[in-house]
Amino acid sequence: MKLKAKRNEASKLGASPNQRHAEDTSANHAPSHEEIRRRAYEIYFERDGLPGNALDDWLRAERELQKVAVFKRAWNRLEQRDRSDSADGN
């Protein structure tokens, strides 16, 4: 199986519309266990599915998702500030 096909397969695992919606609503919070697990699995496939790095994959996934969460929180704060400034006429 080609790597791209493996990635597509990995991204389809457990990706129901309800789960995607739950991820969107939790964008302002720390990543869930399930989000980290899914990203670690993607990382595993990105390195051709070679065994032996499960902990490294998990920690990398956790770091990446935490950075995304921090960025989204900051972005949301900026958007809220801009909306309130616009509503105030500033």
C-alpha cells in the first residue's frame, strides 16, 4: 500500500461528522486524548509506519495540538476584541 493511501486510510478512521463537530467546538480547550491519539497515528504513517517510536509520536502530537490550541485561543481573543471595537464604533 502506498504511503498516501495509508494516510487517507488513517484520516478516515473514526472521522464521523459528529466527531469533527466536537473537535471544532473544543478548539479553545486543551487537545483531547482522542485528538492526540489520532494525530499520533497520522505521524506514525508519515514515517512509513515503522515501529518503535510510539511515545515520541504521542509527545509530538500532543505538542503540535497544544500549539494549535494556544494559537486558536489567541486568534479568538483578537476576533472578539475586533468585534467589540467595531460594535463600539472604534
